[in-house]
Amino acid sequence: MKKSYLYIILLISSLSFSSCSFVKDLTRRDTEEEVWNIEWDAESEGRPIKYRKDSDKGDKTKKSIRVPKTELTEYFKDWIGVPHVMGGMTKSGVDCSGFVYNVYKDVYGISLPRNSQDMETVVEPVDDRQKLKEGDLVFFNGRSGKVNHVGIYIKDDTFVHTSTSRGVMISNLNEKYWANIYRRGGRHPELKNKDKKNKKA
């Protein structure tokens, strides 16, 4: 009886050790990037959902992007799905410029103007979309031809922003809706200087 009891304890211990090792191994592999799944709806917008890479094989309505684990992406994870509220500044509700304002303040320590039109005046133009970098602002035109929407570039033509219909989410600049109203990108001088310092370090 004692031998059987001892055997069971040893077996449980070995399984526990294996499970811990497996968890640590998974954590180590996922420290640089995560796979996010984006479902595009009829309005060319979608909600990002983290998923296992092989979980949606063959589903042509879904696209995956690899999101780098950076201070920016770790920060806005908690904002995904927050509803759009005009003039909002919190996780109870936020508008497009309010979200960008919070990100720049909390992630980069940069104080931006409160609305999208004024934000455009304090950044350096990035007219070539191929030269956009993570953290750059992306601006969109309204019917008047003036800026009325702003988001933050991530990578591979994706950006995070606050949609009036779906709240904080990830969209793609190549989708017809956004491509038609895209204005240009912009890089804040302080962000540009920080990038240079990081390269030197």
C-alpha cells in the first residue's frame, strides 16, 4: 500500500514538472510576437481576436497578422472593444483623438493636442505609406476634405483606432473604405528622436 501511494506521488510530481516546463517553453516562444485574427465585415472594419495560428485554417473570411509585443501593443490590448463616445477619454468610452491622446501620454510620454486636426499640425508628414513605422499617426479625411479621424500605425498596413460603430479596434489601410479616405501619416518629432536614441543604444 505504501509503495503504491509513493508511486502515485512520484507520478503526479513528474507530471507537474512536465506541465510547468511546457508552460515556460510556450511563454518563451511567445515573447516577441502574437498572432491576431481580424474578421472583416461588409464595412471593411473588423475586431481583432487573438487565436492559435492553426485554428482557422481554410477560413478565407479571416486574415492574421503578427503583432509585435511592444509597449504600444501591450498597452492598447486593454482598450480593444472600448465603445466610441464623442468627447470620451476613458475606458468607459473614448473617441478617436481621445484614444490617441491617451496612448501617446501613457506609452510615449508625449502630450498631443486633443483633436485630430490639431494633432496633424504637430507631426512631420510621412507621405509614403511604405515608410510608416509603429507609433506613427494616420489621418483620414471627412466629407469636407479636412481631417476628421486619426489612428496609430502598427505594422503591415494595420492601425489601431476608435471606430464609431465598433469602438477601439484594428483595421487595415488597404481596405476600400479606409483607402478611399486616407489622408497621410505623421511622425511626432519627439518620437523620431526617441527612435534615434534607441538605435544608438
